[in-house]
Amino acid sequence: KAGVTQTPRYLIKTRGQQVTLSCSPISGHRSVSWYQQTPGQGLQFLFEYFSETQRNKGNFPGRFSGRQFSNSRSEMNVSTLELGDSALYLCASSLLTSGLDTQYFGPGTRLTVL
Amino acid sequence: DQQVKQNSPSLSVQEGRISILNCDYTNSMFDYFLWYKKYPAEGPTFLISISSIKDKNEDGRFTVFLNKSAKHLSLHIVPSQPGDSAVYFCAASVQGAQKLVFGQGTRLTINP
């Protein structure tokens, strides 16, 4: 079974631009979560989607948004990019058969904001 | 307010010996704990997990111990192998909430 895939793997943008990242979960997984990893803040939760609905949201500004499609694929968007948005963005999916579900991560998208 | 803490930024262990990585948490609502291994520029790889109803879980060379009264968990790797060199993250969540709270990570180096 294929793992979580994320596209693109690398992205360079300039301040003020917007960016869209894509995530395809493991087949059959219905929950998709997004995380940001930076050297200073570590791994931080952005949001989680299930059945096309955002169920949980982390402490990030409204410039960070996401959505999930009916096939469980997800996208996240960052508008008005700032230098501090440079990070590794990770997507994780889980099956959600019980309350204790392991999240499996994709390889990440490395975003550099110049 | 860091709810999950890994107080050792790095750990160096000789090949074949036991590696012990530690993690403390403050939120008593956490009831599911996971360990992930991560290489630079890659996503975390799931290693092992434990629910709060257990105090130990084993999977091959990896064992996780949970001490709920101390709000402490540890990952034991026996025997340690060079391929185990990576950054290890512990993470915690509340049942039903797909929101992982991560520690800052411990860089494990296995020396031949």
C-alpha cells in the first residue's frame, strides 16, 4: 500500500505570495492532519480534516487554511507569505477506526520564503 | 507552555548497548503516546505507541514504558544499531482528537 504523498517536495516563494500544498493520504485513511516543523518551534499542529470538515485547529493565524476533498485528499494554503513561514510542512493520515489511531506522515514539503 | 518535553537534546550510545530516550508531559488528559523517528528533510516514521491503560508495549527491539503517576514515558532500544541514528520525537494526544503534541526531539547517535 502506498504511503502518504505530498507535492511538491520543494517550493521557493517570495514574501507576499500565496502557496498551495497538496497531500494524498494512505488509501482508506479518512483523517488528514497538517503540521509545521521549524528549527525554533519544532513540530506544531496546524489543523485536521475528516470527511471534508475541519475538526481541530492549532494556534496559527488565519493566513493558514486548508480543505479536504471527497476522496480524502487535502490541500493547505498559506496566503501573504512571511519569511517566518519557511518550514517543512508535513501531512499525516490516519484510519480512524478507534479513538487511538496512529498518524502516518508523508515526506513533507520544504517551503522557502525569500 | 510546552506540554511534552524531551529534556535531552542529544544522546550518544555504543552499538549493541541499550538506548533510553525519555519524555515528560504535563497534560493529564493525554491518553495516547507515540514515538517517531525522523531523518532530516523527511517525514517522521512511526515506531511504537502506547495507550494510557498500559504501562509497557514491546515491538521487536523497541519497548515503550509509561509511568502515568510521574507523567513520564521512555523508549528503550535494545540492541542499538547504527541505523538507529536519527532524531526521535515523542508525541501525545487525547483520544479521539487527531492532534499530536510533539516534544522537541532527541538526536540519537549510535557509535560503532
